[in-house]
Amino acid sequence: MQACVDWLLAGPRPQPDDIHNELLQQRTNKTRTLVVAVAASLLIASLSAALTGAPWAYAWVLAEIVLGSTRICLMMKALARAKRDRRAPVNVAPIWAGLASVVLISAGCYQCVASGVMPLILMAGIGLANLVGGIASRNAGTPRYGILLICILTLPFAAATILSPVPFLFIIGLQTPVYTAGMIFLLLENHKILLDLHHSERNNRLMAHHDLLTGLPNRALNQKLFAEMLDGPWPDAASGPSKLTVFCVDLDGFKGVNDRFGHATGDAVLVTVAKRLCASVRDADVVCRIGGDEFVILLPDITDGEAAAVARRIIARVAEPFEFEPAAQVGASIGLASAPRDGVTADELLSAADRAMYEAKRRGKGAFVIHRGAADAATLVPDAAAFLPAPRATALAG
């Protein structure tokens, strides 16, 4: 059943999860369209009961009241849930309620045609046309589901008019499939327009918050991530994991690579280094590029020992040769600062980590330094040469 729902809510082509969720939210935001649709179907049912007095018409009115109010309640709950968390799973109850409502309306309109009452037949046809237009608009984000609803509404009505003994009514039945096809094409065009809009918004967000070369979060998104990670309760134990540890990573020898091999090679080095940094940290950690050959890594809930192990791994990975240009060699100098020991704000932590990083460069590069409080000098941990690749360590020792 869940696989069936997933297929119905998917578009003609697979989309990234964030865009897929935005398309699903398109249905939730059209609450006024839903209210009008419920009112329109209730009006058709009420007029059917007034004109025919048939038991099926009164049953239709009662079912419309119950199902319509249920749909509105479900949609309001889904809207409130989406406002709280746009990444929350889609509630399938409104989907099934909408499908049940369309089946009910289709059956009622079929009975309107079968009654032979001409004003009722015309009213049912006009009501279906209005409902189909609303479906084409409201379900632009979920075209398969919308197409299913349109077909359920119109095709039984077309069959009823073709089979009706009322003279010339079959003409309406012959035209209905053409109208149905036109509304389906309109729905698909609306879907394409909506999809292009969401892709444009997504690209604008990526350009605003991500580095175009490496795809990593940039300085702007870095500040937002800082705020999110520093929010919430702080650890009580001084010896436990820190609330947040910040790495300031600067590449050693990158300028020489740019000067010797050109900017194209330099860009390739930055892209490869970004991948190596991401592969060296935990899933919960975030790697950002804040400009040039400078990177910032945010590591929540980590001890100094664990952070030191990550720093060693980064230094070793960055120093590995590049397949595309083995002669292009870079290293990494890292400064570490932790909250709350070295600060409780983004500026304080970045400043402390930056001072520690420059201390690592001053003492030999290719190492990491843990900042030991704002009032103390940065302390090398434990020796700069211990973290240098073998060829460079030998050169420095010589």
C-alpha cells in the first residue's frame, strides 16, 4: 500500500528529496481550494436531494458532510505539521480521503445522469468541470495523483451520458474525454512550471549558501550552522565532550601549487582536498570552505582526544599525492578550539581556532594545535614534526 502511495505522489521523473517534499507541500498549501471544492460537491448533492427526493441523494448529502469535514480537518492538521517541520513525512490520510471523496462525487454525478432530470444533469456536468479545474491546480506537484482523480471524476460521467436515453445527451459524453485530456495536459504543464520554479529556488539557495567550486557550505551557511550547533543544552561535565569543537584548516604550500601548475590544477586540488576532509570526519560533522584555501570544520559533541584523532587523520589524508598531478603536494595546518572552554559564540571560537592554526604554521606547519583558553598561549600537541609527512619531516630536521 505504501509503495502504491509513493508511486502516486511521485512525478514523471525522480527529483531530489528536498524538491519532492516541496512539491508535496503544494497540495497542503491549497486549503482554500479544498474548502471551495467541498462546498461545491455538497451543493450538487443537496440540489440532487431537492430535485429528486431519492434516498441515494440524501445518502450522498450525508456522506459529503462527513467526508468533507474530515478532509478539511485532516488538511488543517497536515498544514500545521508542515509549518512545524517541512521535512516531516507526508501524512497519507488526506490522500486517501481525497480519493474517497472523488469516488463519491463521481458516483453521485452518475446517478444525476441516470435520473434523467435535465437541470440536474447540466448542474452535475458544470460541477464536475469546476472540480476538475481545481484538481489540475491543486495537484500540480503530484501529477499522477491528479490525473487519477480527473479520470475517476469524468470518465464515469461520460459513460453515463453516452448510455443515457435522453436525446442527444451522448454528444456530451463524446466531448468529455477530449476535455479530460485537455485538463491532463494542463496539469502536466502546471507541474513543469512548478518544477522549474523549485529548481530555480534550489539553485539560488545553493549559490547563496554553498561554495560553487567544492559544493561545501560557505561562510554564510557556516554562521547559520554555528548558531544551530551552539543552540540547546550545554554539557555539565568539564571532562566530557565539548558542546562544539571548531577546526580552522589552512593548506600548506597551496600558493606554490597555483604558481607552478596553474589555477586549473589548484582548483582540482581544492576539490580533492574537500572530498578528503569530508571523508575524514564523522557523519555529524560539517566541513565548510570559507574562502581561498581555508576550511572550517564543525564537530559537535566530541572530546579533545577524539578531535585530535580526527585532526591527525585529516593531516595524513591531505598530504597524500594527487593522482592527476603527483608533483603537486600540499599539507594542512589545523587549529582547534572548543566550546565552552575557548568561547561560547561563533566569533570567539573562530578567533581561538584561527590563533591556534597560525601557531601550528609558526611551529613548522603540517600539524595541529589545540587552543587552551583565551588567556593562555596556544599549546602545540605534542610536537609539530610528529604529524608531518616523512619527506617534509626529514627536510625540517635537516
